[in-house]
Amino acid sequence: MARDVAGGVIEEREDVVEARSTLMGGPPSDSQPPDGPDDGDSFGGGGGDDDGRKRRPIHNARLGMIMFLGAETMLFAGLIGSFLLFRVANQVWPPPMFPRLPVLITLINTLFLLYSGVTMWRARQAMRQGLQARSVTFLLYTTVLGVVFLGIQGYEWAKLMGVGLTLSSGVYGATFYVLIGTHALHVLGAVIWLMVVLLRAWKGYYRPGRDVGMAVCSMYWFYVVGLWPGLYWLVYLY
């Protein structure tokens, strides 16, 4: 009988303590904090933005392309630095007895290459919207414009070599062909890559959200397109 009374007193005291804790704002000892939109991995594996959407980590292929383009930037920075070194050291440019570079036709060629950047962007947008046939069409336009750019540039070089401007024509010829030729090789590689992407897109390998190969190729294409106007101004106009 005494034990039952003591047990009842203890339970009543525990109830009073829990009620006081609840009134004072303290959560029960076994309660868990509610889940929020920011819970999860802060590196994008399970986290979210302020609007509750999950962040996706950058794909390894994209990251690798970013690092590769950084290395390419250093390569062209070195070539441009060498060109400027010889260009500033010569008050008369081009040197006497050497032909002037074809400015007008190269300007038209530049417009072709710049427009290829627009068609590549539209191809990417069409793929994101699920318009695969439209994406293939713009990829084809991009490839053709790239081939046209290389064809016109090759025609220019043939004419320049015909009037005596070759790789062995002193500093002027060497700096021109090394700098512009290096960019042309990059465009050639990008065109070959574009042909592969075009074939895969035509066969239906790419879908919205699953087009990493096409996305990485577009990054490289935008790089060679964006680099050319600076080279054109520096080599042909400066």
C-alpha cells in the first residue's frame, strides 16, 4: 500500500515537471528538429537552394573541360605575348617587301565563325527543350560554318604563300603562321568533334538532361569562337 502511494506521488511530480517544461518552451527530451529545405550535403549531393530545389554537382567532364581550357588559355597567352614582343619592336608593320594581310575577306570569315557560335547556342537550347530534330539542324549549320571558316582561311594562306609570305619569311611570317595556325588547328579539332556530336545527335543518343557530350563540345566551340575576334584585331588590324 505504501509503495503504491509513493509511486503515485513520483508520477504526479514527473507530470508536473514535464508540464512546467512545456509551458517554459523546452521541447520534450525525445523530440527531433524538423527537416528544413537546407538540410543535406552542402556540396550538392542532397542540399537545396533557398527555393528548395536540389543543387546538382558539376559533371566531371565539364570540370575537365574547364581545366583544359585554362591550359589552352595559357598557351595562347604565351603565343600572343611573343607576337606583341616582335610587333612592338618594329615600328613598320608589316616589314618592307612583305604583303599586307587580307583584312576584308578575313572580316567576312570572322562573321561566319561568330554566327556559328549563335547556331551552336541554338542547338543547345533546342536540345534542352526536347526538340532533337531542330538541335540536329543547328548542329549541322555550326559544322558547315566551321568548315567554311577553315576553307576561306586555307584559301588566304595559299594566296599569301604565292606572293612570298611563308613560315620561313622571317619573324613576320613565323609569328603569323604560328599564332593563326595554332588557332586553325583548334578549329579543325573542334569541327571533327562537332561531326561526331552531330552523328550521335542524329542517332538520338542525346536527350534533355542527358547531353553532357554535346554540352562539353559546345564549351570548346564557344572558346575557339570567342578567341578569334581578339586574334583578328591583334594580327590583322593592330
